[in-house]
Amino acid sequence: MLIALVMVSVNLRPAITTVAGVMNQVPGVLSLDPGLLPLLGTLPVLAFGISGPIGPWLARRLGTGRAVAVALLVLAAALVVRATVPTLLLPGTFLAGMAIMTASVLVPQIVKANRGTGWWTGLCTMGFGLGAALGAGLVQPLQQAFGGNLPSALAVWAVPALLGAFLIHRSGGRPTAAETSAREAGAAAVSSLTQDTPSSSVLLAPVNPGEVTLLRKQRTAWAVTAFFGLQAMLYFAITSWLAVYLVSKGLSSADAAALLAWFSLAGLPASLLAPVLAGRPAILRIMAPGLGLAVALALLGVLTAPAGLQFVMVGILGVVQSAGFGLAMALVVIRSFGPQTAGKLSAMSQGLGFALASLGPLVAGLLHTWTGGWEVTFWALAAEAVILAAAGFLAIRGPVVNVEPVSRNSSPNGLFTLARGGE
């Protein structure tokens, strides 16, 4: 199952970074109006924002494994269509975004249902980063391998999507025992959180057995959603425009695409380790707000550094940005009571979060167009990163999110669920 999940994760970013790596070629080769380039960068993320509920809905009818497999099959079709039919570039990109989101929201649910550790979440988030790096780094070599044919270099990414669909269908076509015993998994989650968190920072808050609070009424759910959305907004703004910015600094298109790939590669270890470290409460208290501040400083470093130092600064930005994504995925798992809650919190945080994130590429591009430079864009992104730090602080302070009925077997006396001390 873990291998299949990592393969799924690898497929959930190339659809975005392949186009970002050749953005300057798109108008000429794929006959797109240059004025629509900001929309092209925004469409996948906009699709993320409106298609969050599809994953849980499909999982209830097919099971999570089959639901993810169907999403990857749709992704493969969209990748081929948008690359080979120029008039369908924008609709195909939107469809690819919907397929990616459908699969993405189910990854934390599968991890929680299989009682995966922080390493599971870390490997999955590293898969996202690896896929992003491969997409950005290989699109131009693939174009050369196909005799300069860009559509073929974009369409070939349907092959790993088909492989991922095959693997996850074989591994997770049937609901796991944990999925069909959500209440037992929820109890295990409570036990795990209780053991991993110092007693001084955790209280047991009384609730009535069977009582469920709506997700939208739980402040921790909103804080996790804000954290996920803000880090995603930064990520997509960076990946959409970093290569264009670097060309404006005097780098060649090939070097700029290589640095975009380096941005993802440099962050792979951080995306693996961040969810593991997040399981340690003492580290989490520093990491959640600290990463936002680190991203702000790294963005200003990329803005002010000369071309010769961009390799270093882009690498640093990649590390802290990828760690933020790893933490966002981890928060969905560790701040959820059980697999049902993880699935719904994942849909909420990624659905609403990506709706917010869709503004990132668009606003960054518009700020650049209006000002004719990049200073305002980067300062605006740095300010957003400071808000990300505040969201991280709030996400770890509230009670554990729970939308599952609490039975008398869920805690020693059946009347309690986890909450943070002092709240």
C-alpha cells in the first residue's frame, strides 16, 4: 500500500510543473494568447478548490483505492487531450486539476485508515515534491528526445499516471479493515496522541457519547485549512512564476527550468522529515509558526540575491516551502480523531485551501504586470508567509478535530475527547 501511495503522490504535480517549466513556449507552440498565461497557471488550483468534495463522495461509492484509481485514469486522459488538442489546453488543464484534487484529498484518509506513521505521510509528501521536480526538470529533455515536440513531452506524463492507477487499484481496491472500523481507529488515534503528547499540554474535554460537532464549527479545522491554503498559495505562485522571474534576472530558459526543478528537489528531504518531526510536540510548537517566517525570509533572499547566488537561495526556499507542505499534510492526520475525520478534514482543508491558493498565481502575475517588476510581488508573498506563521500557531493550539460519534470505547470512561490544555 505504501509503495502505491507514493506512486500516486508522484503523479499529483507534474501536470502543473511541466507547463510551468515551458511557460514561455506555450503561446507559440500551443497557440495560447499570452494574456491567458496567468489563467493557465491558475486553472489547476482553481479546479482544486471546487472539486474537494468529489474524493470523499467517490470513495463512499467505490472505496478509496478504486476512487483514487479512477482519478488517475481521468488525469491520464486529461494530460493527453490538453497536449494534443490546442483548443482544449485550458479545459484539459482544468480537468487535470480536478482529477489531482480527487486523488489528493484521499491520501491522508488512506494513511489514517492504515494507521500509517509520520514516515507514511513524509514519504507521500516527498512523492509530491519528487513529481514536481521530475515534471519541471524533465520536460525540456523530453522535448528534445521527441525531436523538439512539446506536446509529446507533455502528454507522456499520462504513462506514470496509468501505472499509479494500476498499483493503487491492486493495493487498495477494497476497503481496509480500519476503514470499516472507523470507531476503533479513532480510539487508536486518541491513544496514540495521548502517548505522544506531554500530559501538561493535553486535557480531556467532556462530551456526550455519540455527540458530533459539525466540521465548520471547529476552530482547529479552520486553522488547519488556513495553513494548508496559505502554503499552497505560496507554492503555486512560486512554481508558476519562478522560472519567468529567473529569466528576467538574466538566466537562460534552460537554466531557469533547471532551478525550478532544483526548488522541488532541494525540498525532498524536508518534505519527508517534516511530518515525522511534527509528531514531537516540542518541535511542532516551534515548527508550525517558524516555517512561515522562514519562507518569508527565503522569498526576500531570492528577490535580492544576484543571479550567481540563485542556486543557493532557490534551494533554501525549496527546503522551507516543502517543509511547510509536509507539515500541512501532517496536520490533517495528527489533528484528526480517526480516518473518517481525516477524510473530511482533508477535503475541507484542501478544497477551501486550494480555492484560496488559486489566487496565488493570478495575483502574482497581475502584480508583476501592473508594476513591471517583481519587488511588489515578492514582498506581498513574504507578507502572506507571515500570516501563514500565525495560522500554524493556531492550528496546533486547538482541540483535536472530530466528526465521528464518540462511543464509550473511545476513552477510558467513554465521555472524553482530546483537547489542548488551557482551552
